[in-house]
Amino acid sequence: MARILIVDDSPSAIGIYKKMLLRLGYDVVGTAFSGVEGVKQAEVLMPDIVLLDIVMPGSLDGIAAAEIMKDKFDIPVVFLTAYSEDELIDRAKQVEPLGYLIKPFRRRELKAAIEIALYRREMERRLRETDERFRFLAETTGDAFYQLRYDSMTYDYISQGIATLTGYTPAEINTRSFSKLVKKVNIPGEGDAPVDLIIQCRILGQVGEYFADYLIETRSGEMKWLADHSFPWTDDRGQVIGSVGILTDITARKKAEEAYRESEQRLAAVFRQTPAMIVITTLKEGRYLEVNEAFERISGYTRHEALGKTSLELGIYQEPKDREDFVQRLQDYGEVRNYEVTSRDRSGRKIERLVFAVPITYREEPCILSASSDITELKRAQRVLADKQARLNAIIDSAPLAIWSLDRDLCYRDFNAAFGRRFREITGVELREGMRANSQLSPGGAPKWEEQYQRALKGERVEAEHAFKVRGEDLFVRITFGPIRSESGEITGALMLGQNITDQKLAQEALRRSEERFVLALEATRDGLWDWNPKTGEVYFSPRYYTMLGYAPNELPPSYDTWTASLHPEDREGAIQKLESCIHGASNYESEFRLKTKSGEWRWILGRGKVVEREADGRALRIVGTYFDITERKESEANIRHLNNILRSVRRVSQLITREKDRDRLIANACDVLVKNRGYSFAWIVLTDDRGSLLAAAQAGFSEDRLPMAECLEERRFPECVLLALGRPGVLVLHPAAGLCRGCPLSGKCGSRGVMTSRLHHDGVVYGAQAVSLPTNFVFDAEEQELFGELVADISYALYNLEQENKMKRLEAQIRQTQKIQAIGTLAGGIAHDFNNILFPIMGYSEMTMDDVTAGTRAHRNLEAILKAANRAKDLVRQILTFTRQTDHVLEPLALQPLVKESLKLLRASLPTTIEIRADIDPSGGPVRADATQIHQIIMNLCINASQAMAQRGGTLKVDMREIELDSHQDAIRLNVSPGKYIRLTVSDTGCGMEPHVMDRIFDPYFTTKALEEGTGLGLSMVHGIVHSYSGAIEVTSQLEAGTTFQIYLPIVLGPAAVPEPKPVSSHLANRESILVVDDEREVATVIQLMLETLGYQVTALTDSLSALEMFRSAPEAFDLVITDLTMPQLRGDRLSRKLLEVRPDIPIILCTGFDTEAVDEIVMGAAIREYLTKPVVKDRLAEAVRRVLDQDKGK
Amino acid sequence: MAHILIVDDDTQIRDMLRQMLEREGYQVSEAADGDKAIKCFREFPADLVITDILMPEKDGLETILGLKREFSEVKIIALSGGGQVAPKNYLLMAQKLGAQRILTKPVERKEMLRAVRELLGDKE
């Protein structure tokens, strides 16, 4: 929105203009009525345009005012005038108004005038700015602008910059003078040319642009390069009338270019001639783009041969992968330095190269500039040096000497392996170069080391010995310290050599000690010393020589004869011979002999000697030696030999007892061993039974003196020593002097030292006694007694073992017997039923046929015989069933006494009067779990057997019954029963007795000594069976013609005894418990129901297992017990049980099964069933099982 | 004349008993096991049943039960020869189940006939 100031002397005109302007949308910022006022307003308002009336009164007319506004404030003016006189217009033109409006004018005209004025004003402003900018540029830069007119060959304009360039002002310069300054012209494409405007003109015409470089001499004589860059100058018609251009100082650039060129040349020369091999290759494939002379020389390829080829094609790399590695390094690190590579030259010769390379761009391609030098010779030299060094190091390292050096700061420098190893051993530290030598090597000894190092560093040679501990052992080292000098003689460090002198040191030490020891030995020795000259017979005896024989020093004359006189006669000859052999050759002498002491005892002497001087003919001149009393050693040697013998005997006896299973051979061999191994002079063993009677005896060592002892034993008389030993434990030593052997038939045969005896016993049982005697020169000391004790213990143990084994054998026999009877019983029970069924028709038909046959005929008698036989068979079956316990006996606590008395009453009537019955029944005995009928059978069987044994001669039948306690382990084991209280029933007779082979078989079924009619052979078997079924035991002893005794042991039970009358199932009475019975067979279910109801239980019986399960589920607590069959349709008994237990885990269940018990076991266990019963179900067993389960349940 | 049913799996025993009883004038039927006996009894009721205890299929105890259930008035003699388990138990059980007499095989003729007569007394 242009802001307009109106200046006019007519207020009405102003009003009209204002209205017109406002309507046109301009902003009238002010009005003025005179020129003066208009100028003032313009100065204040600074309008965009002033509409100015030319003709106005006052000091300033319009034109004058416009002049001021334009000059002073640069505000444009549009004149308003009613006149159009030429003179006025001309005057008005002088102030270059932006427009005229001739009054009156229309609004449209006003608008056009203002808009043109505004446009012109804007254009003018822009032109002025451009012009100003150009001028500023032209006048201030160092460059010169020029405008050249061709027709006149003059510069229309040349800027001030020419002065800077040439030293001449624009005024002074013209084309001619400029040409004179130019010494050389360089036009691109034209080369060097003279300064010729025609050329410039031609180029401008052709190219439209002109470049040229001029070398000019400035006013001051300086040479400068100017660049001329010009364009054509055309007139309105497009005709080239000249040129406009710019001259620029390019001296510096020219110089740089020059320098660069020179440098390039020099570089190329270097590239070509440098002794290093320099090449430029493409990065990608290693194609040679540039190679230098060194390359040609080293590789053997000419430049022409190489360029364009790749290094691999030429076979430069010995290993093609080296190039890959090289390129990789270059890419990784941006450059490669000191890269060693092995190449081949054209002839194939190996060249070691050291390569430096950088990536460059050459001919617009990534390339590698590499420089390498031939280090083949260098490498070879290095290798030689390294080999030499290594050899030298090896020599130094393998030297036994420790070698090391320190620098002036006392830091370790070089050292060999020996030193390194020693250092590690001593300090535990790995030695490294540069470590400071401080106290590591010898803790606490640092000052000494330091001082020695320092002396070496001062140029001194020092020798010193150092001691170390290596793994607890001494190490002595002699160390030589010396300086290390440089070539200039300056001391740079210290060199040490360490030599191991440990062995030397230890040897010295040992020598020193041995000397010391000798002195000490001489002072402290118990040896007697002698020094003898065989030639002169002179002898020296040391004081100890005398005192050890009980003499005062020098009490006997010091002579050879003194010695020979005191020698033991047995040793004399040997001792003298040995000594004399020294005179004629042997240099050492050693001999053992006895010498007599002053008190007459003999002492064992160990004599040792050495010939110290000999004559020229070899005869000994001087023999020196010692005497040492070895009496004690000799005695203990003998003792040890003896003890060894005994030990050997002990060992042999140990071996013997593990091997020998026969008692008599055992003791006989034991005696032999003891004597034959020279431990004892004689040995004997006596075995007794528990009443002290002789069982067996053995001896060794008596030889012909054996007889009195054998006699003595046969008469069952034991020597006093045996009786004493049997009476008390431990080893007993008896000396003949004590008088105990007086009266003994062996007295005097046992040796002067007496005997050592001990009883043989183990685990409280005495087996007998053993006695030994020692050879004369030994005593029964503690050790002897201890060994003897061990020997006795071994033999006792062997006897115990033998007894145990025999017992085991007897037990086994007993068990076999029981098993045999049981087997027969099972068999008998099995056949009884069938047998009776067979007998039944035999008897029936016989009886009926007898009706058909006349009595008294043979046929009738035969039938009677058949019937009688059948009846016998019937009885036999019954007996077998009884004996195998197949009958239904109810065991209950029973007082036996009345039963026995009752039975004896019966017997009395049937026994002949030649037999007396003596009964001793202790009425206080406790009850036994038994069946009255069976007890009766036992008594009858035993008593009848007894009476039969006495049938011919008569005799006494003794029946004894009392309570006893089998507390001894031995008794219980012998009888194979548990310890505890028993009723013992003894039945003994004074009859004919039994042979052992009969006794072995009496319990066998069907074994009988009686006539066929008298017995079945089952009686004792039955007794045996009954006793064992009561967990009791039976024992029999018999002596031919003296009688037989049976002893029966029956365990006593706790609780009151029942009346001795059988009473059925009374103990299984019910408490009205509720029982569910399930069996798919109605009859079986009913039977069980009936049985249980008679026992007093409430029973629900069902035939369908599923209904049973349903009923149980509806009221699980209504039942106390379930009895179920196993085999049922739909739900088997075991599965039903499982389901019942799921409902109520504590419900007791009894399973009935028709199967074998073993087959069902697993299933029963699996279902956690309490009891099982086999079919057909028997009431007693059912009652028992039900009661047991329910009581068990209640017990919980 | 009284009718007696003999139940035993042993043919020889059945034959012998039949002869023994027919000699005395009794009418005799026989069956080899309990099931056949009950079937037979239904067709031709007997005045007395003499049954063995240990039989295959249906044993004597079950037979006694079955007969007693159906014909509560039936008179029964039970016989047994013993076996694996105590024979007396079976006979005692048979007695409890309703057998009027129990006898152990082999039975003497006069003992057998006495038992039969005692049970059939008034019918003699």
C-alpha cells in the first residue's frame, strides 16, 4: 500500500485528490498547502510518492520543493499541473519527476501515473543498487575490469584494480601501453602468441569467451602473470563492438604450477631411480600399472614385460596366498609396513622382500603403491646370527654353572637356564629380566649379596660361597662376581658364575663329623682296645679291656698269652686261627668267641681288628683292634630263635586246626607240630568231658618215656599239673622244685625247668588241658607264657568248632527226620480218603457174601479173614491219620500232671507185675499248649515201649515230670528249641537198651524191632511228630543192657490251664459283629452264613458281587468284615476287594479260594486282604480267621 | 417200601450200598453227584438220602443244603472217608446242616443198616 503525500495550494483540490486516492486504495499519509510545508512533511513522513502541484505560491514552488525532496530525502515526485507550457515542462524535467498529471485528470489516470511512478522508482532503486555493487567490486578488488571498444581500440572503462596489477592508474593505461607491458601471451589452444586484439576478437566471435594468460612487467619491473577472461560486448543490434573482461593476478598460481611441475619431474626421477622396488598395481588383481628400474633389476622383468600383467601371472609371489594376506592387511589397517614376503625373480631365485604399501587412486582406479627392498642377504645374515646366538645360548644354558648378569641398578639382565631353575627352586618365583636383585635368593643375607654385587660393579673380582636350602636339602654354591665392561672399558654391569659345590661341601662336612665322631667314640666306647705287634709279641690292652672282664686295669700282664689263656676251650682254636690269618695276608679281622671273666663266667666277645703295618715280606707288624662284649646280644639271639620256633609252631597249629576235622588226629598232630618245630621239648594234650572224665589224649616228645603216662591216663588218673590247669583259667608254670610233681609217674621226665600248662576252654566250656616243657636253657618268661596262651586258645577254638560242627550234623539229621515224617504224613493224608472208599465196598461185599455162604464153610472162613484184614487196614489208616496230625486236634493250655497220672493208672493194670512203676510228678509245673488225647498217646507209647524192653527180665519204669528252665544256650541249641521254661517228661527203663544203629532209626515211620503183629512202627514216629508240633523236643539216651531214657521237653505257656477235656471252638465266640458274605454259589454262601450265624455273628449273604459292592457303598460302616469268594462272574473277589477298600480302606476282608494257597498269594497281597481261606471252608478255620481279623482290627 | 437215594461219586460204593439196601427190601435210586441227586429227588422223592461228602461238582455239604432248602423234611445220612482236612469236621458240618446221621467210611454193614432203620423206623 503506497503511502502518498499531497501538496497543493488548493484545499478543495486536495480534498478531491484525497477522496480519489482513498477510493483507489492508497494511503494518504499527509497533506500540505505549500512547498515549504510539503518539504517539512516529506521529511517527517517519508512517503513513497509525493503528488506535487507545480505552481504554488510561497518561497518554494513545486519544482523547487521537488528538487529538495529528491536530493535530500530521495522521495520521488509526480507533478500535478494545470499548465502544459513547454518551458515549465522542461524545468520540471530537470528534477526527473516520475510522472506528470495534467489537471483535470480522472481517477484512472491518477492510478496509472502513480503505478508507473512506483514501478519506475523501484527500477531505479534496483539499477542504482547493481551499479553501486559493481562499482564497489570493480574498485575494491585487486582485479581490473575493463570495457574495450574495438573501433577506437580504447578502454571505455578500466577499473582501479589495474593500478594494483600493473602499477599504472586507469588513466595512464591504454591498449598500447598495456601491450608494451605484456612479455608473453599464452592462449589455451593457441600456445604462446603475441598480444593481438585480432586474435581476441576472432576467439570471442567464434567461442563467445576468451581466455589468455599474460606475463607482464609492472611499473616496478616485477614480472607478473595476469589472466584475461573476457566476453563480447554487443550493441543494440547484436553487433560485437568490443569486449568486457577481467584481468586477474595469477602469478602465485603460475609459480605453484611451475613448482609442481618441477617436483613432478624430480619425483619421477626418484621413482625411476630409487634402489627400492616401487610399483603401482591395481588393488583388485595386482596388475602392474607402474614399475621402476629397481623392479626391473630385482625381479628380472623389464617394464614392458611387467606392465599390464598381474603379479601372480609373473609368479612374483612364492605363495599366491601371500598376496591375499597382503591385500587383506592393507584393507584392514589402511597401510602395510614392514611386511616380509618371499618372492621369486624371473629366474626363480628366491627373494626376501620387506614391503611398505599404501592404497592410492591412480588413473581413477583403486591401486596399491608399494615399495619393497630386497632383504634376502639381510635375512641370511640374520639367520646366521640367530643360529650362532642359539648355539651360544644352548652352550650357556647347558652349562652346569649358573650364569647371570646384573645392570648397574642391580636388576637381573641375562641369565642361563641353570640359574633360572635354581632361582625358582630357591625362591619359588619365576625369574624375569628386569627384576631387582634383592633378598630373594637368601632371606636375611641381602647385605652380603649387595656388597658383593657392588664390589663387582666397582671392577673387583669377588669369590664367595653361599648356602641355600632347596626342598629341605643343603645347596652350597661358589659364586664368582666380576664386572662387565663395554668396549670403551666402562663398567655396565656385573657377571656372576655360580658353581655347585654341595657334594664337595658335604664330603668335607662328613669328614669333619667322622673325625669328631671318632674322638667321641674313643671317649665313650665300651670297646676294649688292643694293639699288638706279632713280631715282638708286645700288646697294649686298654683299661676297658680289663674292666669288661672284671679285672682292674693292668691286673693281668699285657701279653698274647693272657688272651689265649682266657679263651673258652671250644672257641680257642678258631679264634687263634683267625687272628693269625691276619699276620699272613688278611687285612681285616673279625671273630666271635668267649672269654673267661675274673669271676669265672663266660662272656661273648666280638673282636675286630686291622693290620696297620706290614713288613716288606708282607708279615703283619702291627694289628690294632677292639673287643666288644656281645653276651647280651648272643643271648637274645638264641631267645629270638626259640620264640621264632614257637611262633612257627603256632602258625602250623593254626593251619592244622583249619584243616583237621577229626578230634583225635587234631590233638595228636598239634603235639607233633609243637615238638617237631623245636619250640618245646615235649607237649601233651588231655581232653575231658563235662564231668571231667578222660575222652582222649595225645603227646609228643616223650619217646620211650611215654608208657607211664599212657598207663596213668588209662587208669583215669591225671598228673597234678593237669588237675591244676583244669581247675583254673590262664597259663600255669610248675617248677619241679615246688614239690607238686612228687608222686607223678612222669616226674623227672618233664625236664628240669618244669612244665607250663593251661586248660583248653572256649566260651565257658572246658575241653581239657595242655602241657608243654621248654628246652633246658630257656625260661618261662612272660613272652613264652603269652605265646603258649595263644596256642592254647587256638586249639581250644578248634575243639569248639569241631563240637559245633558235630552239633550241626546232629541237628541236620534231626531236621531230616522231621521232614521225612512230614512228607510221609502228607502222602498218607492224601490217600486216606481213597483208601477208605476202597475198603468200604471190600467190607460191605464181604459181609453180604457171608450171609450167602453157610457158616463154618471154608468160603465163610475166608470171607471172615478178608473182613479181618480190611478192619486192620481201616485201623492202619486211622493211625496214619493220627500220626500225621490229620485229625482235628485242638491245642489249648493244658495242665499235664492229671493226664499223666490218669494214663499211668491205665498202664498199671496192663503191665506185668515184674515191672515196677515209679512215678515222680511235680504238681507245680505250668500248662502246655496240647491236645489231651495226644498227650495220652505219647505216654502210652513210651511206657509200652519201655515195658516191652523189660519184658524178659523185668525192671523199673521211671516216669518223672517237672518244670525246668532251658536257659543255657547250649541246651537250647542241642535240643533245637528256644530258651525258656519247659515241662520235662522223662520215661526211663532198665531194659535191654539199644544198639546205636537202632537208636538212629527209632523215629523213622514203620521202623520196628517188634514182631509184625505187635506193632506198626508208627508209635515213636507219632510221638516225635506230636512233640515237634508242640514246638518241643525229644531226646533219647540208651546203653545196652542198662536201659533207655526218653526225655520230652514241652514249652510252658502263660495263662490259666484249661480243664483237660477237649472243647470245640469255644475260644472263637462272636460278639455279634456284622459280616457281609459274597459267593456266587448260593449253597456256599449259605453254608458260610450258617456257620457264622451258629458262631453268633450277624450275616448278610449275597451271590452277586456287584450287588454286594452296591450294598457296601450304600452303608460302608454297617459291616465289620467282608468274606468274599475269589472266582466270581462279573467282578472277581480280588477286584471287589480293591473297590471295597477304595470306599473304606480299613475294612477287613477275607478271601475264599478254591485254588492252591501259593497261587493266590500274590493277588491277596496286591489287594491288601487280611486273610484267605481255601475251599471247602471248614468251620473251625473260618471261626479262627474271622476272630483273628476282627480282633486284630479291634486291636488297632 | 421206603425209597432210598444213594449219592456217591464212587460207582463201586454205590453198587455195594444198592445191593446191601435192596437185600433189606428197600427201593434204591442212585446219583453220582449233588446236582444229579437234587434233580433225581425232584422227579422221585426219596424217604432217605445217603450222601458222600467229598464229591466233584456239587459236594455233599452243598447237596444237603440244597435238599434241605427244597425239601425240609428229607432225612439224610452223611458218609465220609476223610481227606486232606480233618474228616470229622465235614461230618460235623453235615450234621449242623441237617444230616440226621453221620458215619465214617468204611462202615460196617450192621452199623449202616441200624442207622437206616432208625431213620425209617416207622415205615418198616
